[in-house]
Amino acid sequence: MEESRQMEQSRKMAKIAYAALEEKKGEDIRVIDISGISVLADYFIIANGSNENQIRALVDSVEEALAKEGYEIRQKEGYGLGNWVLLDFGDIIVHVFDKENRLFYDLERIWSDGKQMVAEEL
């Protein structure tokens, strides 16, 4: 019972993050359910922006939307660089890249054992 409530909370967080990225015109937003293959988190949300300013706007939007719902960020990495920002909220991890770094790191391939989800599944 506790596990299903946990997954429901994770899914809600992923949905909020997805909507925040979409609102700020995040590109190629992907959600990967990694709950069955990793203890890191339940979901990875991956998106890219077209420039540093948009990447920061995407990150700020996700942080604000989740904070408004009472979710605290555990760690934020890369914000000053603006080419790959990682937001760790515990149950979900949000990655916002520039296009070049997204292609280079190719997290979708690395985590291909996870279940790719569409927004409607959240």
C-alpha cells in the first residue's frame, strides 16, 4: 500500500514538472519510468532548451511549480553553466540540456531499460 502511494506521489511530481517544462516551451520532453530498474528515483524527466536563458527559465519554472505544491529540491547542479542542469527532487530527477549536450550524453539510450511514458500516462 505504501509503495503505491509513493508511486502516485512520484507520478504527480512528474506531471507537474512536465507541465512546467511544456509551459516554457521545453523541447522534446521525455519522461522515463526508472522505478523498476534503479533506486535513484522513480522518474527521469529530460528536456532541452534552445539557449542558456531558456534553460534557466525551464529550470526555474520546474522549481517554482513543484515548490508551490510543497515539494523541496534536494540538489541542483549546473545552473551557472546553463548547458546541463540537474534538479533532484528525490522521487524525480529533472535534466534540462542544451541540444548539443543532450545528444552527447544521450540519457534516453543509457536508461533505455526504463519505460518511456507519454504525458497522458502521467
